[in-house]
Amino acid sequence: MSMKPLGILMLDTRFPRIEGDIGNPASFDFPVIFRTMRGIGPEDAVAAHPDRSRVLAALKANAEALAAEGAVGLSTSCGFLALYQQELEALSPVPVATSALLLIKGLPGRRVGVLTASAENLTPAHLAAVGAPGGTPVQGLPRDGAFAATFLRNGTTLDRDAVERETVQAGRSLIARHPGIDTIVLECTNLPPYKPALEQALGLQVLDVLDLLRDFRKRLG
């Protein structure tokens, strides 16, 4: 009997999704199905004060469609959609794990720091929605760098080496500001390709949405 798929609610994007990115099926060792939420882009999700009713309506409609296609559980293509974890759980026909930020509450005793697409937009409300402490240290990627040009401004090209350098530098900045950190969680679903470089540069455990979903899928049976 074939394994039932996990459904991924995708933002409406055009940027490249290399292996390791949540939007590339080769990133998973189990079946996945994708559904794009038309008209809901990075600027709608990566926001301190999004249009919650509009985004939630898109999440609900597309969650129902993915469940009807046979998805046994759901995730999303943006860690900022953690903001809707509890609301989407209540509305979805199947279990939901919106964001790698969900990992934080399962790491008691660890000193966790977060690397995010946008530090200024990742609010205590996003963390509270997934049971993470509001004071969790956060470091964003640069607003004017290669990462932002592709993933925040929905560019059509990706300078992988430049994004890797920015990610490692952001990790170093996070550790410099909070030297007690022993674990890093990657909020952003576009950052897992750079996890090996981060772990090598920092000598710390790095966790991402693929780690979350591997365990989530196992629990669904």
C-alpha cells in the first residue's frame, strides 16, 4: 500500500526552489502534494500585522482541498504562518504543523535561537501561537541582501552562494549577541539548503522545517 501524502500549503511565489527548500519534492523522503494559495504572496505572510482574515480564508479553503486530495496532514511554505497554527488546526479536516517554530516548545532546557527571513516582522504573537517563549532570541537575514531579493521580493533568480554566506553570517551574529545559544531553529522554509554550512560554521545543532515534518509525518502513521 502506498504511503499517503503530506499536503503543503504554498505561498504564490515564482522564485527558484532548490533541493532542501520546502517547495521541492526532492526535499522529502515521503510523498507530498502542493497547492498554491493564489494571490497570497511573501508580503502577505512575512508581515508583523498581516490581513489575518484574508490569509486564514485562503489557508482554510486550500487545506480543505488538500485533504480532499488525500493529504493526511498539512504544513505551509512559510514559517510566519505559525501565526495561524491554532486557528488552522481548528478549521482543518486533518492535523496541521504550520512552521518550524513549533519545534521550540519541544526543546525544554535547550537555549534556542531563531534565524528568520525578517526579524522586524517576527513578533511575540508569532511565537506565542506555537507555544514558544516570547523572549526567544531572533536574528534576521539582511533586508537588502541576496536572500531578500529572491525570497522576500519574489525574484526569479537565486544566488545560492551569496544566500549561504548571508545565512552563516546571520548565525554568527546571533551567537555573538547571545553566546549561550546551543540550538538554532530556522523559521524560514527556504533556509534548509544552508543547514550543513551553518552547522559546520557554528558547531551547533540546527533544526528546520524538514526535521519538523519528518517527525510529524511519522506520527500520522
